[in-house]
Amino acid sequence: MKRALMALAVVAALPVVAAEPDGTVVWKAGELKEYGKKLAAKVDAKKLAFERLGSFGNHSAMTVHREGDGEAEWHEVQADFLVVQAGTATLVLGGKVVDGKTTAQGEVRGPSIDGGQKHPLAAGDIVHIPAKTAHQLLVPAGSTFDYFVVKVDTP
């Protein structure tokens, strides 16, 4: 009887293992690095490849591989969080999109930015870009730049 009570006490003292909440995703650093390698084989004419990793209500996640400059962008209602995985680039932030054209509802893109500030980026850097803020990534010739981005719909 004592042995059974002791066993019950040990089991009762163990932490309760609960299932993760719906929508929980863990992207390991190694997995994201592998995405960069896989995407390098899928680069398009704009020197860009990306994969959407999931959509979660008001936000989504994707991984991106660049081998050249990106277009200048402006999002009316989306903020971006960038987490640099590999490589270096210059983020041009603020100013105005030159010759901007509406490419989707609330999206403007163009070839460059006039009046923005330049910020060098490298692996490990994290950037928050608010909605209604022009931004562009410039990637040095012959280089690659991999990053994880969370796009958040704002009110």
C-alpha cells in the first residue's frame, strides 16, 4: 500500500503536459537556413524567391531570399517585422516611392525611394517597419540576403 501511495505521489508531482495552443508554430534556425538554400534555386527575374509559411488571423509569416535589390514598397495597412537570417543589405526607410504604382489594394511599388534613410543590415538584426512607411532593400552585387518576415495587418 505504501508503495502505491508513493507512486501516486510521484505521478501527481509531475508537471501536466498540455498540448500546444492551436496556431502555434516553431521555426528552428536550421529549418530557416534550409529554406534559404531551397529558395536560391527558385529565384525569379526580380532576383527574389519567397515562401509563405503560414497565415494567422491578422498576420502572416514568410521566408525570403534575395540576390539583388528589391522594389521600393509602401503598404497602407501592413507593418513588417524583418529578422535577418544571412547576408547583408541596406534598408532604405522613409521618404517617398519614386514613380510608385498601385500593384494591389493598399500596395504601392516603384524602382527607388527619394529621401529615405539608409540602415545597414546583417544576420541577427530585427527591424519593424510601420504601415505607411516607404522601404526598400538594396543587396550588394554578387551577394545574397535571407530574411524571415512577419506581415501584420494594422487598423
